[in-house]
Amino acid sequence: MYYDNDTIIYFDGNFVKATEAKTDLYGQSLHYGYAVFEGIKSYKTPNGTQIFKVAEHYDRLRFSAETMHIPFSYTIPELIELSYEVLKRNNLSDAYIRPLVISSPNMGLSKAKESQLVIEAWEWNNGYLTNQLRVMTSSYRRPNPEAFHVKAKVSGHYVNSILACQEARDKGFDEALLLDSNGNVAESSGANVFFERSGILFTPPKDNILPGITRAVVIEICKKLEIPVVEKFFKPEMMKGADAAFFCGTAAEIVTLASLDAVPFCKKWVDTYSNQIQKAYSSLVLGKSMDSIGNKLK
């Protein structure tokens, strides 16, 4: 359950009970997936509840709305203040925050004239997913960037994610790895991907993916630890049998992968640079500075 009778959300200018919030059944968001959203996490830290990379997330929300021609007038400071208030009213610290911008009623295929902002939050304290994921290459491809604005976080894009993830689970895997329209590795159903080989991290470039905020943090960590990162297009064959691999995203944080298409990754996780990156990320979200994350394995 994401909410109960006491849950408070922010909806269209007011704080209301989730059970009492109403939306129009003729909205473009419901009928066409014409909405934008973010996934943000807060953590209990020594300095109180802190929302990780909150300004970056809300900057991307504004970018997504502008890219999709959805009116959106909130400033980033306003959005941050509202988010902390939602957490406070629900007595949450370790939480997942979901801001959503939905469009006004319109059965036509024209841009929205008005929008409504929703901010929801629910408890999320699972930490890292300790099970190593068995991943398969999906038969579904990521949307073509010439047909969609793939750098915007758009609700309708995630139908593609549902199809890919369910296909993987139906075939006995934990998650899906999707390719782009050219057959290069893109991302998972809801996270970016890195793999490690001979002390180098590889990840797809920004061109055909949603360039995740966690992905950017991972690259910052690698710079701090002096771990080389190469952004390039590559086929799944280059990734199979590598030393290690992981998915990364706000909700997932950094999740280790056990295998791709039943081909195991070679090194023990504890012996990889990827493990060091995971530990460093954990330190950052709990309020420690980049200067405190230490040095890479020698």
C-alpha cells in the first residue's frame, strides 16, 4: 500500500488526504499518457531528513514539462519546500517522493493549456537490493529518440518499461536490459546500466537514454576514485562475461547484476570497483560529502 486513510498529498495548490483527491476522467494524462514526473528519495541523516539531489530532480521536472509543452509555473525553491512539507505531514524520513504534472481535460491531440501538480510520498527503506539480478536482453527496444523526447521523463514512455520488465519475469529472469533502435545497449526498464572490465567502467552515452541523476552521481564518484569511465555505444555481447555490472537509479540506488542472458559476470562483487562505487553512493545519500568516500581498491 502506498497510502492509507491518513496519508496527505499536495494536489493542485492544496494539501489534501490521498483518499479524497479527485482528477478529471477526461484529462490527456489518463487517456494519452501525456504527463511528466520524477522519482526522488529522502533519507534520514545525522542532519535530519534530507532529500537527495532534490534541486537536480526538480530541474529535470521543469525540463520535461517544457519539452512536452505542458504549462508549469512552479519554481525549484517552491517545489523543494512543498516536498519537505509532504514528508513532514506524513512523518516520513526514508521515503520515495513522486511529483507528477498532469494535463487538463482535452480529448484533442494538442498541447495542454493547463496542468496540475501532485506530490506524493511513501515509506521506502529497503536500502540496496541485495539479491544479484539475473537479466535478459529484451525483445523490446527503447523508444527511438527521433520519435520521442527520450531525455524527458514522460509517463507514457513507461508502457515500454512495463512490457520489457514483464517479459523478463515471464521468462524466469529478474529484469530486462533494453537495446536502442540500433541494437546497442540502452538501459533497463527503469535504470541506467554500467559494466566493469579490466578496471574500466563502460556506460551508454546520453544520446538514446534517459540520462539519470544517479548515473551522473556514479560518474562523479568514479572521478573521485580515479576509476576510468568510458561512455560509448556497445552491443550486449561486449557486456556479457565482464567483471561486473550494475543498474543504477534513484529508487534502485545501485543494484548488482549476477548475469546477462545466463552468462555470469566473472568477479566476486566484493573484489570489484563497482562495489566501491556502491559503498560510496551509500555514503553520499546518507549525508556524507564526496571528500569522505575514500580511495579505490589498489
